[in-house]
Amino acid sequence: MRLDFVLRRSRPLIAGVAALAATLGLAACSTSPPAHTTGAASSTLTIGVDNGSPTLQDNFNPFSPNQRIGTTYMYEPMEFVNPLNGVYTPFLATGHQWVNSTTLAFTIRSGMKWSNGKPITPADVVFTFDMLKRYPALDGAGIWSHVSAVTAHGQVVTFTFSAPDVPFAQVIAGILIVPKQVWSAVPNPTTFTNTSPVVSGPFVLASFNPNEYVLKKNPNCWQAAQVAVTKVNFPALTGNTTSQLTLSRGGYDWATLFIPDVSKTWVAKSPKYNNYWFPPGGVIALFLNTGEAPFSNINFRRGISYALNRQQIATQAEDGYVQPAAQTGLLLPNEKRWIDSSIPNQGLIAQSLSSAKSAFAKAGFTEKSNQLVGANGKQVAFNIILPSGFSDWLRGAQTIKQELGAVGIAVTIQTPQYGAYYSAMSSGHYQGAIAAYGGSGSPAIDFNNLLSSSLTAPIGKPASSNTERWQSASTDALLATLLRATSVSAQRSAVDSLQQVMYNQLPVISLFYGATWGEYNTKNFTNWPSASNPYAPPAPYGAPPLMIMTHLKLR
């Protein structure tokens, strides 16, 4: 998985895996979204999530990086995989099975129709994946670097893999399927804006203008009876501050905003109906470039780890909304069933300055005049980079700077624009960085993306992932075992061993869990996802809306 995809998925628009500053504006619109007042039993949902502007066109191409948020309310995958727990829910397919470790079969439902009334068939699925092969720019998930063939026999679509990769079923299951009847006539799908989408999902496009577009219920959707919402409004957002005010005034039924003191500024406005849920959506970590000294030294990394107070970092960065992260690489509590019980305290590492100093000494560093110095007699100093505008990460980095200063290390924080940040991490031209990992719902996918040496590169060469430059033959062997494991027991054994790698060898230093921000109003609709009913993250972007729109009930 590419680094930019991880961050884009984790930090959609104005909020995501961590809060943006209130001053980090979005593309401005000429008008602010009007306050929205819901009537009793209204079946309309107004959502504060789309940051479109008058300069952007209506793009509903599900493979375009510039697609409108509402695109994923209209197109469906074969199955939805809950990133909170890895549970599959069938959509266009009734399910899947591994014939063997390189052959994966999905059974497509019969009797479904596209929004224009024509039948949905396995041929549409095969066409979609073949189109990604013909136009590699559309294949952002890298399907054809794993798959060698896609064929259909009856209602079964079979994927043949070039090598065992059982966890990749999750990626294939989540690809949005398009109608062959429409897309086969498109001259260039990479530039196609799809302004009149023919879809399979709960909604179709009703109207569009740059300041607001509207979806309406699709009567031909195979599960239309499960959809209580009849209309969805997407007003264009104008910035964090304005959007927070609109939410507090009741202008949105559902939003994804970082709000300081959410109980006071949101819940208290209407205690009976206003709710929020901020589940963990990824792990925020300190990446140290293990391709160069002193970060290649395990005892130096161990010293850094012991010097940090993760609770303090989490509190400072996220206003107390999130918890410090375990060093196992698991996203908790989402993946608690995978915890290796032999690791102390579920992988949480407490600050210990004495342990930090002992580890630094083993790495060959000494303390002189309150400075940690190396064999050359110079103070240890390094830079930490993070993207400009990520104010929560900046607060976390500032706390790290203070805590490492207490053990004699001089840290400089740099905040380049995102493009320069991405380039530095991809090429390995950095020392330390704040970055995100995980959140797919699959330990196998997350560990592979983070640790596989096949996804990294020498410093100066672009790495698709594993930007900390971790290279270990034993780790690669564990990953290979995990990728071909079809039994839970074999998967668990490999996941336990990979947790030991994370905990004992510290490829990256986990800091805190990044939240998925979700505020919602229950005046008109109930059965929203929650901590007690975590069927999906409360995110109005990406894949979760399909689950949420087919679960909400009219009050």
C-alpha cells in the first residue's frame, strides 16, 4: 500500500486519523452551507463531509482521485470489509472462498439490476478488473501486481494469483464494480468524469451544482428495502471553523469534524439526539530511518522508546480523545482478538528514563553536561518531519522534542508541504517522521505494508511502503507464512511472532491511535454505528457509508 494512500485514506478532507488545525482551510466556496433543520421523521440526510468548490467539476468516477465523496454511496463492491475488525459483509457477492492458496472465488448474486434497469452480471465484475489491467493508472490498489487472471463461470468469478496472498482477498472484495454496458464505450476511463452515473448502490445522482449536490434513493438497488434515507444532501464545506459552527447549529445530520470539547460544543446542544463516536482508525507513530545510523541500532531505538511518555503525547496531540498505542502493531481495541498474551501489558510501553539511559549506553552513547553524546563527542541531534498543517501531529512532535530533550537529545521539527514530506519519506531522505500506519482491519495487510522488505528501497530510491527501511530476512519469512496461511491457527502463530518483532525490535515507535471523527444526530435516524454496535466506522467517506445507509432506521 502506498504511503500517500495510507494518509489520504486516514485523513480524508478536513478530518481523519488526526485533527487538522481550525486554521487549515478548505477550498473556499462563494457561499456557506445553509443551516439545515430536520423535521419530524424526515428521511433526508444532510452530511458535512464534501470539500468541493465551485472550481471543481462533478466527477463521479469511482477510480478517480478527484471523485466526489458521494460516489461511494452509489457504487458497490463485492463485499465490505469492516476496518475496525476485519469482518466481511456481502454486497454484490454472496461471499468468497479460497479454492487453494492462489485461487479465490466470489459468487455473484443473481437478479440484481443497475439503476437503468439492466441486469448486473459476473461479466461486469470481470470487465471492471480487466479495465484496471488495461489502464494501470486506475489500479491504485495494485490488483494486477498480485493477480494474473480473472474469469467467470456461471455466477462465480475466479481470481488467480501469481503467488499466495490470502489477505489480499480483502482488497479485491472492496473494489467498486462498474457496468460494462456503460464503461466499455468510454474512450479513456482515466479522464472520464462520469457525470450521469449508472450504479448498483442505494443512491443515484439527483442534481449537482458546485455548492451542493443531491443523491436520491435508487429504486432498482437490490437492497432498496433496507434503505430508509430517501435523499442525501452534500453542501460544500468552507473550512473547519465554519463547518463546526454549522454543525453546532444543526446544519448537518452527520459530519466528520474535530471539535474541541465535543460534549459541550456538540452533545450539549441537543443531548437527546446529538451523539459522537471517535473509534481508532490507525496508528500514529514515530518513524526512524533504520537505513542509517544511529537509527539502525536497536538499542538507540529502544532508548528513544523508553524516553517517551505516550500518554502525555496522546493527550497533548488529541485533546484526550485517543489512547496511547501499544507497541505490538495492532490497532486496539479493534484487533484485540489477535493480542499475543505473552507480551506484557498488551504491548504498552511505559516511560522509563533510567531504562532509556541504559539502552543509550549499550548503543555507545554517554551523558555529558545534560547532553547525550556519541563517540565523536557531539550531541545526538536529529530532525522530525511532518506535513504542514497537521496541527495535532505537530503538538505530538513538540511533546516528543521536550521528552527527548530531557535525555539530552536535540530535536528539530520541520513541517514541509505534503508533497515534500511524502517525497522525503518515500526516498528515505529523512531522519525521523510522524506518520500513520495500519487501520485496514487485517493484521496481515498492515504488517506486510509496514515491514515487508519487498516494499522498501535503498535510500535515494522510492519505496512504495515500509518507508522506515526495515529489512529483516526473518521478518520476511514470517510475512510469507502469514500471506499463504488459510487457517486461523496458522495466521495467529505468524501474527504473534510479528507482534514480537514490533515489540522487541521497534521497526517504528508507536505513539497513539488516530481517531475516526464521527458526529451524528438521531432525531430522524437510529441504528448508527457505535462502540456497542461497531458494524462500521462512523465515517461519511470511503466504503463505510454503504453499510451505514443500509443499516439506518427511520425513527
